[in-house]
Amino acid sequence: MRLCITGGQRSSATPVGAHTSTAQAGSHSYGKKQKKKDLVSIMAAHGAPYVAQLSPNKWKIMAKGFQKALETEGPCFINTVSACTTEWKFDPKDTNSCNRFGN
């Protein structure tokens, strides 16, 4: 299992034009310039037996997805997407409400 937290930094999965701490948008730049990588499609193309993109605001679906991964033979990939309290500057208790906007 791997947990990735960027701390507001640009990553390969950050969308074009996003404002991050390492790719700031403003008068000098429109933000991240490169297209984001579709990690789920990349992992599926490499033959992972189970690939999913899940969000904590849909916790029942998320729980089923993790259970399926645990029951699957071979390497699995789950891309868990959640709103960023650091960069979006909202109270952490509102995370699931904010996740609904993006999913």
C-alpha cells in the first residue's frame, strides 16, 4: 500500500492550468503546463487485474472497491481522489462535502 500526499505540489496527475505551490497561476503563468497523466488508464493498459478510481465521499463504493482489490490475485491499483485541505483552505471536517463537487 502506498499513500501519496503532495502537500500542494504539482504532480503528474495535476490537471493543466492548476495552481499549486510549485506551478503557480497568475500574471506570469497560467499554472501547470503539461497534460495530466491518466493513471487509471495507464495501470489498466499495463494489465493490472483490478484498477479503480474511488473517493471517500462515496464510502460504500470505496469499501467495496478495497474489498475487491484484497480479493484479487496480483497487483491492484486504486487511485483515491480527495479534496486538498491544504491548498483549498477549508476545514478538514468538510472534506467529504467538498469531494462531492469533483466526483
